[in-house]
Amino acid sequence: MRRIALLADLLGEHVAPPPSVRAIRRKGFMTGIELTDFPVALRMGHRVTLAGGERGAIIRPLGDTIVIMPPLAISEAELERLVRATAGAIVTATSDQLAQAA
């Protein structure tokens, strides 16, 4: 239970603030991070996944929803690293498109 609460705190602190995140949905350790509307042709979810891989995070897209499903045995430090890497990947992958839209 402690890591589930930590995950919620970390997502709120690192993932919720970027303007490219519309919603975060969670059920226990399963998390879906829904991105704002991007043209389908950009495959933004895929771009975020690639940027996450460059940071050592294994995440996957379902369209423009980023899925995080950490193992139950993950340490608190590893969980923080995963969330920070995911947040950084979202910012990196979406920043050019948000700048063009502004």
C-alpha cells in the first residue's frame, strides 16, 4: 500500500503538471496517462514510449495513453526513477508540438 500511495504522489508531482497531460487514471499500480489531443498521424504515444526507453523506462502506448505497470516488487527509489523518466519523456516528446500550437 505504501508504494501505491507513493506512486500517486509522484504522478501528481511529476506527471500531472505538463500541459500535454489530460488525465491520469490509476487502479492500484496500473496507470494510464492520457495525453491531450494530438493529431493521430504524430503517434505521440509512440514518441513518448521511445523517449522513455532512452531514459531507461519501459512504458507502452495505447494510442495516446501511456501505460505504466511497474512490478509489485519495485523499490521506492526505482518507482521514483520510473515516474521521473516517464514525465521527462512526455515533456521531451510533446514540447515541440505544444510550442507549434501556441
